[in-house]
Amino acid sequence: MADAKTAAERAEVAEQEGVALQRRRRDAQRAARRALSRPRMRDSLGERVEELARLAGTVADLDEPVDIYGGGIVAELEERVAGLLGTEAAAFFPSGTMAQQVALRAWAGRTGNPVVALHPLAHPEVHERDALHTVSGLRTVHPTRAPRLPTAAEVAALEEPFGTLMLELPLRDAGFVLPSWEELVDVVAAARERDAVVHFDGARLWETETHFGKDLREIAALADSVYVSFYKSLEGLGGAVLAGPQQLVDEARAWRHRYGGQIFQQFPTALSALIGLERELPRLPEYVARAREVSAALRRGLERSGVSWYRLHPEVPHTHQFQLWLPYAARELDEAGIAQARERSESLFGAWHDQQVPRLALTEVTVTGAALEWPDEEIEEAVADFVGRLEKGDRAGEGQREEG
Ligand SMILES: Cc1ncc(COP(=O)(O)O)c(C=O)c1O
């Protein structure tokens, strides 16, 4: 018992330190004059409320009644997304976790097969506490373990029959990677050859147009159903949509109710989604183009910095997000970033995450509007300065302690 208590106490201290670090990082990043992105999740409550109140009237008639269990502004959002994706219908969900469970169990019923083929790094496999199995009675199989989308040959070679192939586009945990358009067309055809339907996890589908060289309707037309998110690249408050054929969407509405997703009023989330579609969606191609330049500037700066090893992945970003790996502990990298933001008013990276081996960490770099105002040479210079701070930290000995 005494040991257990000590472990619990240690866990509590670690959690408090984590929260304190998060807060210091957020405050430093918010105050920085230069940044690669300024995610709204760093806003204060007041800022978010003020922005919603200021912009709501630009996307909706505010004299209309509020939504009650769907309808109104929620129905407008559903129609808007169905139009953008070119699907017959769409249903709003409080979360992607719920939307995809509903889609996959509806397809399991229709195909008569509860097996879902997906990547082991796909969101439901890594981040949803085994929801597909424990809540929705589905079973998963993996066409590949390679850190990229499965190929047509891998899908064709799956030993067991499967009802649905689910493709996460882009595959976030593999570095926001996408297949080529031809590979995507082929893998979808391979699934159909196996009598399976195809569902896209399109949480970040919005930013794939540049890489595929196709518009959203052409991309979505490949799949039988698509889920999209409003709070990632679109910076909304939350929420998701499941888009597809009318019959599937009607069934999804019934399951949504059973899963507890029939929410009384959702107008703040729906308004924030419409604002995202209006303001962020048209800018994403510009962010993707800028991400390619930023990645190249980071590479030049890292080369110049003399760091012993680094990896920018993928080599050329497929979207406006990509990974940077460095051979240091996440804690050291976070502290270097906080110091740089405070001293030079420059913020390159968000949180760092330790990886499988000691002193190896990665960060997910996001490039949005703020990066358009930060010249390449200064970014190059900033990353060299960032690495210089780590080298100094090394000489001074292991990491600093959390204050407060
Ligand atoms: C690729 C992907 N799929 C699904 C989800 C689940 O979305 P939600 O958080 O709305 O449940 C996420 C959320 O991060 C995601 O990144």
C-alpha cells in the first residue's frame, strides 16, 4: 500500500508539472511576435466568445430561432458540407469518435461483415480506448504496419474478408502522409474487388486538395462515406459530419441518438464550423504551399546548426503539417522553445513528445497564416538559434526543473 501511495503521489506531481509546463509554453507562445501558427486552442475563454459573437453574423441570420435537437443552423451546416463533398446527405455529430463508430457499424450491418480493415496507426486504433471493439462490436485487421497508407496489393492480399476499408487521409501519426492520387484510386478499387465498402477518416481531408490535385468532391466521390472534422484545420469549437448516401445518413441519425449524440442545442459549435468553412477552408492551399517553403527553411537552418541528427518527415510535406524529429528529451526541447519565445519573441514549435528510445522526441509542425509573415531567412536563423540553446543545455547538464 505504502508503495502504491508513493506511486500515486509521484503521478500527481508529474501531472502537475505537465500542466504547469503546458501553461508556461502556451503563455510564451502567445506572446511571441513571430510564429508558424497561432492555434485557437491557445485562446482565452473571453477571446473565443468574443470572436464567435463578432463573426456569427457573417455566416448566419442571427434573427433565426436556435436549433433544437438538430435543425436550424445545424441542418444548414449539414447541407453546406454535403454540398462541399458532393454527397447526397450529411449528419452532424458531436465528435468524430462517435461519427465513425456509427458509420462503421452501419456498414457492418449492410455488408454483413463486422471486420474493418484499417491502419494500426489510425485514430480509432491508437486514441479511442478500443471503442470500435468494446462499444461497437467491430473487429479490425491491418493491411500493413508500414508507416504509410496501405497499397492496393496489401489490401488485395488480406487473408480474411472484411466489410469496410477505412482510410485516414492524411494519416496523422505517420507524419500527415497521403498516398498519390493514383495509389488512392487503386487501393479503393482493390477494396471493391474484395466486396468491401470504403470509408474515409477525413478529419483533415480539407487540406488534401493540393497534394491530390483534385477538389473535395472528386476526392470524396471515391468513398462510400466520409467523416470530416471542424476543429482541426478549420479551428472550430468541435464537432464532425458524416457524409454519404441518404439511406446511410438516415440510419446514422438513429444510431447517433442511441449513442447519446442527439444534443439539445449546438449552435455555438455549428456557427464556429461555418466560420471555419468561410474563413479557413479557402486559405488551406496557401498554407500547404507555405509549409513546403517552411520545411525547406527549417532544413537549411538545421544543416547550419550542426545538430548531430534530425529528420523532417515527410521530406516534402503533403499538407500544411509535418513532423520534426530531434535527438533530445521532449523536456529539453520544450524548455528551449519557451526560452526562445521569451527572449527572441519567436515561436517555432508546439509541444514535443518523447519517442520509443531515450532522448528522441518529435513535434508536429503546423504552418498557417502567421507563417506567411515570417521570412524564410529568419525562420532558418531561428531554428539554428533553437538548436544552439539545446547544445548549451547539454553542456550545462541534464534538463531544468519545473518552476512553481
Ligand atoms: C484522424 C482523426 N480521426 C478521428 C478523430 C476523432 O475526432 P473527435 O476528437 O472529434 O472524436 C481525430 C481527432 O483528433 C483524428 O485526428
